[in-house]
Amino acid sequence: MTARPDVVYVLPDKMGGVFSVVANLLQHRAPDEFRYRAILTRNQLDRDTVSTTQLGADEELVFNYALPIENLYAVVRRLSRLVGGGPGVLVCNDFVELLLLTVVDPGRTVVHLLHGDYDYYYDLAAVHEPLVHAFVASSRTVYEKLLDRLPHRRDTIFWLPYGVAIPPAARQPSSGPLRLIFVGRLDESKGVFTMPEIDRLLRRDGVPVTWTIVGSGPAKDTLRTRWLDAPNVRWAEAATPSAVAALCVDEDVFVLPSHAEGLSVAAVEAMSVGLVPVVSDLPSMAELINGGRTGTTAPIGDAASFAAALAALAHDRDRLETMSRAARQLVIDRFDIRACAAGYQAIFSRWRELKRARPAHPRRLYGSRLDQPWMPNAAVKLIRSALRRT
């Protein structure tokens, strides 16, 4: 009897956009030929907040590792056992599963998801390209930049929005202070330190606003200190997509002053209930702003421009409501998870035709003299741990 093929997602076990994307795809998939499995990777040397919700796969496993301390061959062997042999699809989202490809033939069709407009993702794709059978870009910007990097792979690079669930309830207008919300990881790359300055400028100009800050991260304590426990700011820990949607119903504007971003999952989720995005003018975010009909942009780090955009919305509530309706409709038209999940499943269904011969001798890309198949992992960890302490 032929074994039933499966789709194995490997992804970092941390709250954020990647986790939300995969969770949505798994939870809203239609029945097909596959069994779906998820392997959540946890680097024990990281301090990121791990996930707290189930992904919705038929099976979910956790993979612990400690790079760069461990012998990478030991890490690969353990991960390979969890992935198992084919047939089916291996969906790669980050480094450790791509590392696996350089050492072991997983016996599967490899699909690499690129989640953001970052050199990190493009570099991963370019370096591992000979071992990947198909690439999926979540935004038009990422798709076009990846085509520029890998023009010879045009036939196996796909542009597919990731999709979100469309909540039945939308936000309701309010005549009170403009209600602002930020959802995301609290670190400098998200531009979080710009927000207290935006708030200061709005207060100086007599524009009443409230803020809801949802998330956690290394900048949280510093951010709270800089905001000096302002009474118009409330704080919430990282929340599930459904909990975020419930919070967003009571807000007006989604603020994202990020320094770098892909097609923000949090922004799309906020827009799905009618929040108007005011975001940094990053290439991928242009797809959500839709020529200024659904939101507005400001230069990265320019608190004055963000404040001016927010003040304009506060003073023109008719415009705010028009943009709110347009934002929700854009998500319904382009990002309905039911249609988007079907697109990903259609690619997975082509696993037999997409698979091609693996290079006979893949180039070794990683490791030092301590990374050898025969080196005991315990000895490698001991040596590297001692070196890190010196």
C-alpha cells in the first residue's frame, strides 16, 4: 500500500507573523490528500516568547536545539527524525529546516515560504535555491525582488497572499478621542520608540487620542519608561488573532512605525475589522494602502509626519469612516483565508511535478571544524560553551 503523503510545516515556535500565517493556513484548509503536521523549532539560546496556541495541524511536535553551540550534524539528525521520510511536502519558513536540506535529503518536495521584505529571507532563498523546489512570496514586492534574485526560477516562484479570517463584526464609529492601536513585537525594528514622540506631538497640538499597545519584547520596559505611564495608554500582552480582532473592534487606527516589514499580518487583521492603517512607507505595505484609499503612510522614524496623518484623521471623521469601509473591503476581496488557503493547497497538490533531482553533492554551507558527523555532540557543546564564556 502506498503511504499517504503529508505536508510538514517547520517553523519557529514564537508568536508573530510567521506563526499567524501558518496557523491560518492550517486552521482553514479544506480536506485533501494530505495529512498535515507541524514541527515548532525552539532555539534554547533565544529568549523569544513562545507560542501559546495550537496551530491546528493533525500532529504538532516541538524540536529543541541550541545553535551555534551544538554540532550542527547532531541538530540535523534529530530534526530529520521528526520530519520523517516522504512522500509529500516539507514547508520551510526559516533557517534550521533549510540547514537540514544541506545535509540530508528529506525525500520530499521542498516549498520555501518567504514572509517579509528582508535581505535575510532573500539570502536564505538564494543560498538554498538548488535544494528548494518551489518558493512562495507573500507579497508582490517580495515576489518581484525574488524574481530579480532568481530569474531562472520564474516558473517555480509563486505570489500568494497568506490570508486572514474575516470577522463578522466591524468597528463602530466614535466621536471621542481617536483610538489608536499597535500590535506586534516590542523591539526597535518595529519603530516602537517613535510612538511616545507621536503621542507627545498630538498632545501638544490638542489632538486627543488613546493608545492600546499589544505585544511583548525586549523594548517593552524601556518603552513604558519613555511613555512615563501616560494615562491615555493601556498595555496588553501578545494575544491570539481572535483576541486581537476583538480588541480592534473598539479602535479606529492601526499604527505601525516599523523600520522594516513584510506584508504585516497584524495590519491585515486590523483592517479586516475596519481599522485604518497609518504605517511606515515601506514597499510591501503599499499593497495595503491602495493608493491612499485605505490608509496612509509616513516616512520611517518621522514622528511629525505620523502625528500629522493621525491628526488629519481625527479632524475629518467622514474621511476616516470612508477609509475604514475601504480597508475592510480590501481584506475581504484580497485576503480571505478560505481562498488563500486553497491557493497554497493547490501548490502542495503539485508536489510530484515540482520535485526534481537533488544535486549529487550539495555544497557544504555551514559549520566549522567542530561540525563533523563523527564528533560527539556533548564534546562540541562543552568546547563551544567554554569559548563563549571567555
